[in-house]
Amino acid sequence: MRTFSSLLVLAALGYGAGLLLFVDHVQKPAPPLHHADGIVALTGGELRVDRAAALLEKKLGRRLLITGVDLSATKADIKRLAHGKSRFDCCADLGFVAADTHGNAQESAEWAAEHGYTSLIVVTANYHMPRALTEFSAAMPGVALQPFPVQPENLDLTHWWKRPHALRLLNSEYVKFLASWTMNVVVWPLLQKADAEGKAA
């Protein structure tokens, strides 16, 4: 019983330490951007689309994909969120298939392959970026990814542990990140290795 209790304490301490590292990483500014073949914005906040369109306007990428767009939305609707940037009409594509982050990655991988892109700027919320990069890296291992994290207007990370909304959101995203990392970095590679060994036997 004492051993079980000790394991629970160690697990709780490990989880807490991991959460602190996760939040610290989320709060760090991204490195300077370099020109990439394409730009991908994951829906979920108006600022993401606006920031991504601004990057397109600066010609940091040749085309922009907005992935996970609602089926009822039109390009004119999304353009309004992007505040009418001039390059939006010619060089922005909308993806309507993705329903979650895994789907965003798959949709973006197909778009990148279609255009022959080997480098992408990924635009999403700062708290969502670690999971997004994990999924994107798994979906397109040969593509170089640059993060462009966006700070949501309604999320204050100052003393986040004292803010119920921030604490719930960060804890939930940390759990999702752990699940994504475990599946893409541990489980799938092991399954693929076992499948390859089985075929070779």
C-alpha cells in the first residue's frame, strides 16, 4: 500500500513538473521567421487568420491554407476575418475537411504535397502550438515547420495558476499534448516497426 501511495505521489509530482515546463514553453516567444513555401493557419480564433493573412501579405509564404473551416463559411467570410488583405483572393486556400488537430495536420500535409512545399509556417494559438507541431511533424516528416504562436486576446497567462479559465485550458491542452505525443512519437513508431519486422520474417 505504501509503495502504491509513493507511486501516486511521484506520478502527481511528475505531472505537475511537466505542466510547469509545458506552460513555460508556451509563454516563450517564437524565434524569428524565415521565408517558407507555405503558411498554414488552424481555425479556432479570429487572430490566427488575421496574423496568417498578414504573413502572406508580407510574402513570407507563397500561399496560405486555412484548415478546419466551417462548411457554412465562404471565402468572403474568412477574408473579412483577415481584414481584406490584398493577396488573400489569389493566394489563400480554404480546407473544409479537418475537424480536429490531427485532421488539420492531414489536410495540411495533402495541401503541401499537392504544391510541392517542403517548408511551412504554422499559425495557431500559443497554448495549442506544441500539440499542433507534434501532429504536423508526424503527418509530414520531410517538411520543415516554423511556429508562429498567437496569444489569444481572452487568455491572460500572468499568474495563470490563479486564473480558473487559464488553468483549466492549459491543463486540458497539456493532457491532449501528452496523448498526441505518446501516440505519434511512441505508439505509432513501435507499431510500424513491429509491422515491418513481421513482413520481413
